[in-house]
Amino acid sequence: MTNKTWRVGVAGLGTVGGGLLQFLAERPGFAPAGDLAVVTAVSARSKSRPRTVDISNLVWFDDPVALAASPEIDIFVELVGGSDGPAKAAVETALKAGKPVVTANKALIAEHGAELAALAEATNTPLLFEAAVMGGVPAVKMMREALVGDDIISVAGILNGTCNFILSEMEKTGRSFADVLREAQGLGYAEADPTMDVGGFDAGHKVSILAALAFGCAPNFAAAEIEGISEVDLLDIKLAKDLGYRIKLIAGAAKSEDGVAVKVHPSLVPLDHPLAQAGGALNALFIEGKRIGRIFLQGPGAGAGPTAAAVAADIADVMTKAVRPVFQAPAGDLKPFVSIDPSKAVGKAYLRVMVQDQPGVIAAISETLAECGVSIDSFLQKPVEGAGGVPIVLVTHATPESNLLDAISRIEKLQTVLERPRLLRVARI
């Protein structure tokens, strides 16, 4: 039997694209079926840019859409990035032409996944995106394949390595957010414009995809509640640790009778929890199902090797002719999930109130919290040198977020309070 050679076109030759080209050059016959995957054509912003892999023998396309339409390729790999523009146009072109698409583009899938799934299924064409979530950790395959026999209740974890690195380094070194961000940019963990990462949007895209896979619904990034880490103060990292917690950017999605809540927040995690132990640029995820219980995944969420390996795994699925819906349900059955009003969410919270050192301050804060229906679980008053006031820190019992916001608004108006209280959620994991 003669093995088939699959001609692969790759759009985007950054870190992941370069890693993929190197991998396929070294192991073209990696797929279980024994067929070969050979990169024959590429597209990127600049042909002359120095690269770690030789592309001189590959057909060059200035336009990724033209590459996607080329009859000289069998599989189109999109690594351009961005939810719209050339990336979306190229993927649509490939799917319309019946060419299997493999992408690492979380923004594209999170914002246009439902319509692309419909196009893929209308042309009976694979659309795969393992590398869009958690890099080399097979979170998408776990959700789409291994757990189809279960009813997923929730997913929650650390989905952005840049933010995890920054928060870990702030705690370890005592340096400010701005200082550690500059280091992350120098190491290549953060872009020159880090907004997608530190603003929480990257994690929001990823958890929106996981929510769609978990709950059989269409991705709905617009419904996600997103808060990044740029306002996390070193003071809060220190005080949270004194209370027995570590601050992590937690992305989660949970299903209840009221609907689905998709959230990204800097949150307090108990120091002995596995998510608190995931340091540096690691990603980590808990999946909870009714039958299986809790599953924990951890590994590198970015980088040339891990992400290229995830792209290669999808190419292997195409070559072995694995057939599944793009999400857990056919595109025609995907319904936008009903998002839960964030103000009705119930949970524990960390509040830091900067006050003048005067008698009666604690009593006034406690009374205000009680009036708003918020009770205190733990309390800490610890003068901090250079803090510009005395921080009063408390962790509440579980309470509706609307009560917390009401209490914060009232506390802010107290005469002895120096600034708006800082609210951080305590992760429910």
C-alpha cells in the first residue's frame, strides 16, 4: 500500500509556525496512519525576515487567502492570529474549497466559531483548533472526545502563561507589576502591546471555547465577564499570602439551572491548592463532570515546541480521517448559552480597605458590611511601610456580588477611608 503525501500550507511563520516547519521537516511520517505531512507552501508578513528554518524551497504567498485557495495544498494551517481580517478570510476560503483547516487562533474560534463550524460542516471539512487552548496540553481533545460520555459541570484554571509568570514573579521577587511586565516582554512571554494577555482577553477567548465544548453551545466571547491583572497590587499579593492565599488569574465557566457563567478574574486560591502551585508560565485546568468527577491538567501553555505539537496532532487527525463535529454538537444544534447576571453570582471575596489610623474605623466598616448583608470570615489589620495608610483586609463569607458592590460603594464614602476598596474574588475550585 502506497502512503499518501499530504501537502501542508502554513500561514504565519512566527514562533509556532517555525516550530511546526521544523517538526514536520524532521518527522514527516509522524501520523499513526503512516502517511506523510510535508509543508509545500507558506505565507507571512515578510519573506526576507531572518528565520530559524529554511523556506527557500517552499512556494511563497504574500496573501494567506491566496495560499488557502491554492490547489497545490491539501491542508491549510492558520497561525496568523486575530479574530478578523486575513485570518478569518483565509480560513473561510479554505473551508469553502473543502480544504481541512488547522488553527491555533483562539480569538477567531471564540468570536466566530459557530459560523465557521456551520461552514465546515456544510462542506464536510475538518476544522480543528487543539492549539488554541493551553498550547501543548490536550484540553480541547479532552473536552471534545474523551468526555463526551459525561455531563460537564464546570471548567476552571490558569489559561494564560504571561499573567501567571507576572503574578508568580511579583510574589517571588517583590517587584511591581510594571517592572515584571518589562521582564516578561524581554523574555518573549508578553507582546510589545500586552493588552490581550494582561487585560484577560486571551484567557477569555480560551475559556469561551472550553465553555462551548463543555456545554454543547456556541462560543460567546461577548458574554464573558473579564478582568485582567494590571490593577493587582504587590500589597494585595503580600496580604493575600498572609491570609493563606495566592493570587492567580482564574478563567472559569460553570453551568447551573440559571444558565452559564463565563468569567476571568484575578482570584485568591488557597496556598495548598494545585492551581496555586502552578507557577511561572504554566497553564493548569480543572474539569468537573457529574460521572467522572474532577480531572486536573497541567503543562506548558505556549512556546514553539508545545504549541507546534498540538498543531501537528490536529494534522494527524486530518490524515487519519477522524470525523467529529467542530464542537460537541452539530453546528445546527448549537445555541447561544444564557449568561447569568454577574451581580447575582454568589461567592467569597477579599476586600482591602485603606484607612486613616483612627479609632472606630473597623467598627464603621463592619457595620456597613452588616447593613449590606455581608458577613466576615477572616480579618487582618497589618500596617505596611509605605502603603500610604493602614490596610484593613478581610475575606467575606459567600454572598451575592450585588451585596459586595453595595458595601464597597458605601465604605468608599466613609470619612476615614482613603480610596475605593479593592475587591478580589476567592476562587470556587
